[in-house]
Amino acid sequence: MIMWPTEPWAKTGVEWRRVEEMGFAHAWVYDHTAWRGHTPWYDAYATLAAVAATTERIRIGTLVTSPNFRHPVPAAHAIRTIDEISDGRLEIGIGSGGTSHQSDGDILGTDWSAKQRADRFAEWVTMLDVLLREPSVSHQGEYWSARDVATGVGGTQRPRVPFAIAATGPRGLRLAARLGETWIANGDPEAVRRQLAGLADACAIEGRNVANRLLMTGFTDEPWLESVDAFQELAGRYAELGITDIALHWPRPGTRWDADPKVFEAIAATLTG
């Protein structure tokens, strides 16, 4: 389940607990300062800390953390802290971030090329991996630096909190194959089929398998939340391709992610029943 950090905690806290009660295996939150003109965006890591303290079972995480506005060192401290609060239920989704109009990169005044975004993404993920694995880290990179950082190893989960890496191109897929426990897909069946083939090639090169393949829904015209039958047909189609997990959006009235609450609850019942 993908949650929206756009409402005060008094409302969103109830929604997170409801998702857990409905039996979903994991729930994620977007990590933005701005996205597609929708504001305000409450801080994802602060939200996850509150969620960690008020839920008991469901796995939680970002979908996705962006290098656009987070330095790896304070991110590592926050990740380790939330993992401890949640008793090891945290996963960190990571992506290269957007630079389009009304997105994080745009409002921060950045103008990175595609290559720079890829470079920043690779350095950020690699540095975060080391920060969460090693007791003391120094790093002098092209985009980020750190000196004698002692974050403490891992968190509750060892050797570190699992990474879910969003990637579509060869370079990003290699990064996912090397450091990810989950790969995040986005697109229609044909796009996902191509991406999965690229992931298989990357895993062969890295000598490592990424067993979990998470599909973000809601960005194509597919009727995921139209009916139980529609959901099951689509989920089965993607499972045949190799997708292991599906991320639906919590219904958001007035947007493309709206849904009939009764249909949504019926779909949830099929997943947990």
C-alpha cells in the first residue's frame, strides 16, 4: 500500500493503522518536498517514525527516498532510528528523483542532466550502504562527503535495513542487482517485461539475485481498483511476468488514485482472506 503524507497526522495515523488492520503486508510513503503540484507534503521519515511507534506488524518504508534533497549521513541516522523503533520492520525504497515542473528538483533550483542524476543516485545508494554496514565511515565523493561518521552498524536488521531500488535502465538495474533486496518496477506489462529482462542480465553480471520485484500501480490506464475481478486479472498477469508484490495507492478522492471504498475493501479481503 502506498500512503499519502499530505494530511495532518490525526487523519493519516488512522489510515496507517487501518491498513495494518486490513492485513496488508507492507505500506509505503512517498518522500517529497513537492510532487505534481500537490502540497503540503509532510516529512516521510518523521511520518515513518510515528507509524513505527503506533503499528505492530506491517512492514513500512519509503517509496522512494530521493537523493535530490537528502544527504546520506542524516538519512542513515534516521533509518537506523526508525528501524529500531519499528523493531525491524523498515525497508528503504530509493530512486533517482524527479526534476520535472513542480517536483523536488525543480523547487530546489536544480538543473541536473540525466547523467548527473544517475551519478548522484549511484553514489548516494553506495554511500548509504556503507554507512549502514560499517561502524565508522569517511567518504570523499563527487556529490557527498563525510568524515569519521559513526552511525552504528545496521539497525535492528542486520547487516542493514533492506533496500528497494527503483531502476529501469542498465546502470540502475546493475545497482539494484548489486545492493537491492527488492527491485521496484513501474509501467505496463510490456515495459515491465523489458525491465525484468534487463534485471536478469544485471543479476547475471553481478552474480546476485533480487528475489523481490515490487510493482507500483496507478500510473497506467489499467483498472486496478475498478473491481475485484479486474485486480485479480492484472495481478495474475504481472505475477506471470515475475512480479512478486503489488503496491496499490490508498484511495485519494479527487485524483486519479480515487477508488470506491467498498471495492477497495473487497480487494483487501481477497489478499488476506
